[in-house]
Amino acid sequence: MRGTFVFLSIVVCLGAAAISWFLWTPFWFSFILIAPIVYMGVSDMVQTKQTLKRNYPILGRMRWMAEWMRPKVYQYFIESDTDGAPFNRLSRNVIYQRAKKVNDTTPFGTQLNVYETGYEWLNHSISPLSHDKVNHHPRVTVGGPACKQPYSASVLNISAMSYGSLSKNAIMALNGGAKLGGFAHNTGEGGLSPYHLSPGGDIFWQIGTGYFGCRNADGTFSYEAFAERAVLPNVKMIEVKLSQGAKPGHGGILPKAKVTDEIAKIRLVEKGKDVLSPPYHTAFSTPIEMLQFIQKLRDLSGGKPVGFKLCIGQKNQFISICKAMIKLDIMPDFITVDGGEGGTGAAPLEFSNSVGMPLRDGLAFVYDTLNGFGIKKHIKIIASGKVHTGFDLVKNFSLGADMCNCARAMMLALGCIQALECNNNQCPTGVATQNPKLYEGLDVNDKKVRVSNFQQETIKAAVELMAAAGIDHPDKLHRSHIYRRVSANQIQTFSQMYPNMLKGSLLEAPFPVGWELDMMNSTAESFDYAVNHA
């Protein structure tokens, strides 16, 4: 095979010479066209890493070209409007339409199979509210008894996405959109950058296990660096990230291709290496220490709201945190519940697909646990995990969320085309890349308006859905408002799927059925399971 290819290469070169003579074109011109093909063929024959290319020079490369083209061809020419993942075309279209403020209505009825298991809908009222009599900009005050600077938050904000994972133009457009629309922008664990601060939008500063922007040289937490940044007027709330829905228990990953000099300086890390956040915090190791850490951050920030984010895993560990709240009388101002369906720039497949409780289950559990301990009134719940429509907001509100965060939908509003190139620095729309040739094409002034439009139109859709149910504020939604088909001939409300916990029912035995083991195996002194051997 290889000898044949060499022979054919010689024949091609001689043929190019003959054609050049016959057509009176310079030989070097024909040779320039043929030589690269010959070079690739010889390279394929002598390399040893890829058998297919070695056995079939040139032709074998078509496999890699086909693999590269497959997701593009599938997305644009094969998949139906309801098949794409993680966001189907219907979802992407409504985000684009609302970001551009163009017609977002659909003709001829739903494309969904309403008799398919998993179909969900809202229980509307026969006496709905007029749209002009409801508040189209509902807000929630975040801040418990120990908070000195409570924050009036929109019910939909930008979820955690770090500078480094996203380009500086994307960050400025997101924060500029938050400024225009009067909502907030979560920094992600990558820390506060100039691009978060310069547009002037409200900031939720997230602190992950890497303590980027508030760390010592050895990677431990720096209270001095934190205090210096926490008092900035843009910073409205501080969020301690325990885990992330897309990869709980793994820690963040920023590929070395995205670690520029500037990012290394902002994060206080070394350039030229993958930036891996530890899977656990070093500033605390027990529920009691964690709440003491939260209280210290609140004090150093001047009394701003401080909370934590997690994806629910072992239930007894969250119960342990609640027991520590009762024991110390220290409450976080908010808890962000992330779902296992949440997105990320880079994560191992097994973590994205098979670790972490989905959002609805985790959200209902967190609300019920807080209510069972009688402390929900002090703590706001933020839901995060594939939130992108008004109906997503309504479902989360019905399960106990006070507000929602969304990330990938905001990326789509920026112009993301779901190319799935987030982890290799080749994002074609300049959103998730540090390549100047790519991100300079993202116009900040245009995209910040689209971000603001999407947020406002999505809240408007949620408010109008609530009006259809006769409800004028998210806190009046409850689980009986949402139906779900659980089989071909069986329907349940969320209240049947997730029965409400009676207030105070976890403060003393007997505990509700199904909660006994986790209550017995949880303690304020440790996250470990089965610590109670009595």
C-alpha cells in the first residue's frame, strides 16, 4: 500500500509537469498545488500513532473530517426542533428571539407530545389576572437577621461563569446587561476581574475551593485579600461554592490554553498549566466551622449577604449543616441549589452524566429541610440548573425557590450557537475563548442589550404565566400548581411527587417517614456519615 502510494505520488508530480507544459502554466504553480498532498501522504505513512492514516494515507483523514463535521451537520440538517441537547432548537430559538426582542410566538400549536411521560404543565385559573395589574419586575430582599446590607434582587440573575472560562468581552457584555436590566451577575469561582467591575453591574462574588482572587501563595484563603475586595460597592452578595451541579466533588477546571498572563495575575496562579480547583475547602472541614467561616465573611464584608452554593449529594450532610445553624444560631442569608443537569465549560463525562441530584429533587429537599427545622424564613433559596424559560422559573418557584440563576441561556443570548467547543479555546462566537481573534468579534455594546432583553422578556413570560394561574407574586406559587405526566395514564402534581414538610417537624422525634436514618446519621460536628453509633 505504501509503495503504491509513493509510486502514485511520483506519477502525480510527473503528470503535473506534463499538464503545466501542455497548458503553458508554470511548473511551480502546479507543484504548489500537488506538493502539500504528497507531504501529507508521506507524513501519514511514516507516523505510528494512527493506524487508519498509516494504512490509508490521505483517505484516512476523511474520518476525522467527518467526525468534526458530524455535530454541525446533525444540528443544522438532521435533528428536529425538539431533539437537540443540551438545549433543543425550540429552546435556543426562544432565547435568541427574546434577546433580539423579535416575535417569540409559535404558530399552529405545540410540537411537544403532551401524552409522553415527563410532560409538565401549569394549573391555570378560570379567573386569571390582567397582565397590566401584575408586577412585571418582582424582586426579593436577601438578608437575614445578621445582615446589615440586605440586597433587593431580581428573581432572575446571571449564574456563575468565570472570566477565563469566558472571554473578557463576554464578561463585559453580561455585566453590562445586568447594569441595563437591574439584575445581578455571579462572577463564578474565577474571581473578580476588571471586566466584572468596569460596566458597573451588581455582582455576586463567588468563592470556590481555589480561593481565586483571595488566596495566599500556597493556595489557602486570605482574609486580607477578601476584605479588600468584598467592600467594593459593586459586590452585593458573597457566595461560597461547596459544589457545582455539572461536576460535584470534582473541582473546577480551566484548561492551560485559556490561562493567559492576565488571568494568571487575577487568579494568582501559574501560567502554562491547567488550573484545577481542589474538590474541597481548606478554610473549614466541619459544618460548624463552615458557618463560622460564613459569619466571618459577613463581618469582613461590612454585613453583606453571604450564602453558599451546592449540588445535593448525601442528604445527611445538608441536614448536618442545618443542625449547625440551629446550634450556633448562625444562618446563611441564601442557599444556591445547583442541579446535576447544570452546565460547565469542562468536566469529565462521568461527572456530568452520573453525579449530583437533579435540580427539582434537590430544590424540594432543601426547602423541606429548612422548613422542617423552622429556619426557612431567614434564608432565601436560589435555583440554578438549565433555567431558560418563564415556565422554568414558575416550576422552581413552586418548589420553594425565591429566585433563579441561569448561565447557558445567557451565553446563548450573547450569541453562543451551542458549538460545544467550550473546552478547547475555539469557541467560534467569542464567548468561551481567550483567543483575541475570536472574542474581538463579540460586540459588547450590542450583546449587553441582548442579555438585558432576554432577562426582562423571560421574567415577563413567567409573570404572565403566574397571572394565568391567578397569582401576582412568585412567593404565592405552590406545588399543586404544576402537573406532570408520570405514565401514559397517570398524572401527579408536584405536591404529590414532593409532599410538603410540616414546619418544625425535624426539630424533634418522631421524624417524618423516610427521614429517620439521615436525621440519626447527621451531626453539627462532622460531615461524616453514620457518626451516631448509639
